[in-house]
Amino acid sequence: DAKTTQPTSMDCAEGRAANLPCNHSTISGNEYVYWYRQIHSQGPQYIIHGLKNNETNEMASLIITEDRKSSTLILPHATLRDTAVYYCIAGTPTLGRLYFGRGTQLTVWP
Amino acid sequence: EADIYQTPRYLVIGTGKKITLECSQTMGHDKMYWYQQDPGMELHLIHYSYGVNSTEKGDLSSESTVSRIRTEHFPLTLESARPSHTSQYLCASSLFGANEKLFFGSGTQLSVL
């Protein structure tokens, strides 16, 4: 899996957009970008993934740069329940593993 | 929502005891995983399985063992627990494919005294 770099922590006001960056400059052509989040003491939860194109689902949007060396996860209207550790992963699960780093601690404040 | 269950949720046990952490999923997923996580740290893959009778060691060396006799069941066993095994253990599953996503259980917090 390609190495990813994320800020250790970020904060955001409730109701505002949260933009979480991720660098994956060594990503290879067949590796996807995945985002998961982990709320304290629970198992990680899948959010979204993409290969080249931008993606949107009911939880978030994923913006991947054209060179695929970085991406941004966007939570359009953050709520207090979005406070969690967010993991950016570049990899191919078919190889049997995804590497979860330390992620970004997002704190949403009222 | 994902149907993957881990029991027990918490376990406090003495050194030297044999323990089995249970993980079951009702989604018919081929692949299952065990991760180990210490507080505030990254998840480490310790075991995974592609299907029945398939088990592989992960990136982090572990004294635990796993078995996959049934598709839905992937238990993890420690023959002799030690304080260094104190950690959270997370089980996950996924469908085999090009971009399958992982579904995680709620985890087992193990404390070995």
C-alpha cells in the first residue's frame, strides 16, 4: 500500500464544511483511495472510496487531484457526531490488507 | 448496516489463561480480518482469511492463532495470555472484489493482568 500523510488533528464548527486533506504521492495506478472513520472505542466505519474520479455519497464527498497524489474528504455540514478519527488509505484490498495509519482526529465544536 | 459481531466486548483475564475471541458475520463475506489496536495508535493487521480453510498472517507478528472452518466464523485464540497482549482486537469482513469495503465489528477490549 502507498504511504499516506494526514494532519494529526483538525477542528470544525458545527454546521460548517469539514475538509480533511490526505497526501498519497506514491500511489500506484491500481490503488484506490479509501476513507474510514473511527468513533471512540468502536470499529472503523467505511465512508467512501475512489480511483480517479470525484465521488459523493450520503456521508461525504471525495475529491482526488488529477495526478492522484492527494485527496480531500469533505463533510458538507459537520455535526457533533462527526467527531472521530478519520483514516485515509491508499491500497488494494484484493491483496489482503489495508494499512490504517494514525489518521486525523476531527473535533466538531458547537 | 453491517452484521458482524464480536464477543465478548470486554475481557479481563489473568496471565497464562487460554482465551478465544469470537467473530461472526451474517453477510456471507469471503474475506475476514483481525486487527490489533492500542489507544491512539494505528490498526495493525494480524491475521486474515480469503475463505474457508484459508488463513494468513498479517503485517504484525502475533502469538495468536486463527481458524476458518465456516464462512461466517473467524475466531482468534491466545493459548497463554500475557500482559503484553492487552489491546483492542477488531474483526472485519469484506466481499472479494476489486474495491470491496471493510465492515468492522465493535471490537473486544482485552486486559491481561
